[in-house]
Amino acid sequence: MSKNYKEINKSETETTINVLYSEKLLSIYTNKIELEKQLYKILGEPQKEYIKGKFIIGSIWEVPLSEKTKISKIILKANIFEL
């Protein structure tokens, strides 16, 4: 199935990374299309997708802190910091 993403206003683009210590999770929310596609390739389906009409306008992934390999791949392969 092809995913349809909707570009939002550039000034409203955001990515939030939270370390949830009590749940032992790394939670990543983004509404940046390029990053959503990269995270989808690395992590697979997100835990939640925010949908407006037939377009995805944001996604959340949760990665257990024990999965250090996945977390390393996110940092190395996903362009989180736009480097």
C-alpha cells in the first residue's frame, strides 16, 4: 500500500524525540515527510499515524530502549538533524 503524506506549512514542521524512562521507550513524533519515510524504512509501521482526509500529517514511533541497534540506525541513517 502506498502512503500518502501531506506537506504542512514549513513553519509548523516539527520532530520531537522523548526518552520515556519509566516505560523504557524512545518516542519519536514527526510531521516532516522525508523523515517519516526514512523512519518507516528503518522501523516499519508507526505506532500511530495522524490522518487528515486521506493524507498522513504526522507519525509516532516507539522504540524500546533495549533495542540499541535500532536506535543506532535511527541516529546514523535517518536525517533527524538535517546534517
